[in-house]
Amino acid sequence: MSGQGSLQQRLERTWYGGAPVPLWLAVLEVVYTAIFGLRRAAYRAGLLRPTRAGVPVVIVGNITVGGTGKTPLVVALAGELRQRGWSPGIVLRGYGGSVAGPEIVAHSADPARFGDEAVLLARSGQTPVAVARKRVEGALLLVAQGGCDVVISDDGLQHWALSRDIEIVVIDGQRRLGNGRLLPAGPLREPADRLASVDHVVANGIAQPGELAMRVQGTRAIPLRSHGHAVPLQEFAGKRVHAVAGIGNPERFFTMLEGEGIVVERHALPDHHVFEGQELTFADELPVFVTEKDAVKCAAFAHERVYVVPADAVVPPELFDAVHTRLHALRSERA
């Protein structure tokens, strides 16, 4: 086991498994809290000012580290806004890539340069996607070159330099907020009471009062090498497969497959793992299932038994209705 993987497992036990917080983590939590508090206070006092993009900005983020299901929600929201007559664009940092930006991400973009999530979003539909370490620059590029009249910022809740009009927070309905402590003693990027100030809290899984329940489902497996016809997941029910996931919460992918009656051999990798090929090779002839996020990085060396399982967000319509209504109100106010 790599040192990175071992450390991550220790943190997971502390954050979500009830293990005591070591002193060194508690000390670092104090440092993180002080730095975070000073930066937040600077924006509240007007010493630092956010920049407007010229169009409404919708933030889809979280207050915890790790995967909560933001990306499927971003895809669903962008698609719904397009159907309702908007021209959305998506901006994100491009974590794991080398491009500082701002740049528009092409469908054929290299994940090593732009990041796996950025390439996944670019290939998921007709929505322009921009990568920028300074999200303000990416938002302005989407407006200027992409003709966008609304910008969705993926994972931009703590990027206060970009002014926002709507904030949507996605949380894990099962793991919730872990031990409730700030990084690195816990998984929180911001204090838990931040949830009270956002517009919508979406729980991926079981929702509590005041939250909207979302679920992420997979219904099909697509041969990655040949891009052939999709196979319904039900056809794999009762069969064993290897499931490989280098995402923030691999367990969610595994349990989704098990929910279809599939017998899963788990292979969890660190988030944003850089694939080299051997991760998809096993001593047997079983099918190998990978996530969409991983598929953009390992398509070049996938063998014929590797399938990608797209994840679709099932979202309550009232979320889309609320966002659409608010955007119309903003357009009228600024006309």
C-alpha cells in the first residue's frame, strides 16, 4: 500500500469511523481555522472584493472534501437550463491538470493537462467548459467566447473571488459531515453552520428536513475500448465484476453496482489517480467496471472487458424550478 493511500485511510477512520483525532491533526486544525477565518473576514470587511462575471453565477459545491456527487448534478443542471432556454457554461479549477487557464476545454482534451473532471464535463454534453485556477477569469472567458448567459461554478463554494447569485451545496447523505471538525482533523472545509446561509442543500442519498434528496444511478455499461452498444446493468446481476474507482468516495460507486445485484470485487484508488494500465489487468477474465471520471484517463489502454458506467443524477424538479425562477428574476433586475 502506498504512503498516500495509507494516510488517506487513516484520515477516513478519523473523519468518518469514530477514531480519535491525533494531536498533530488538532494542531493543524487550529492553523487552518485561523487562516480560513482571516481570509473570510477580509471579504466580509470589504478588504477583498469579489468580481462579477456580468451574468448570473450558480455555485455547486460542498463544505467537505472528497466526492459528494457534485459533477453529476452539474451535468444535470446544465442540461436542464439548456432545455429551458438558457446558455450555460461551466467553470472549474481543473484539479489534477497542468493548465492554469483560462482555457476552453475541447472534447478531445488531454486529462493530464486539463484534469479528469474538466474533460468529463466537456464530453458530457453541449455545455462549454472552462478551466481556470482563477475562476473569475474562466467565467469571463465563457461569457466572452462561449456566449454564456449563466455560469455554473463546479466546486467553487470557497472561491470567494467570484461573485455568486445562487449557492447549491451537495452533501453525502450517508457520511454527512463526518466528525464535524475542520481540516485536517475532520473533513470540513467550512464550519457546519455554513449550510444555513446557502440557497439549497442537496443530499446525495438520505435527506434531512430542509434538504432535497438526490440519487446517482447507473443503468448501463458501455465498452470503453470499442465504444460499442450499452449493456443494461441488469444483465450483470448475479455475476462478479472488478470495479475500479479513483474518485473521492469509491464506496458509492461500488454500492451503486451492488444495488443492481452485481457481485463486486472492490479496487479503490486515490482520488484523481493517474492510471498507468496495470490497474485494469487481473488474473481472471471478469468484466472490469470503471467510473466516467476514470474512463477519460484510461481509455487508451483499456482492454475489451473494460466498461464505463455513466452516473446520472436524479434530482427533484423543484431544484431546477427554483434556479430557473431565480435566474429570471436576476435578469429582470439587471435589465
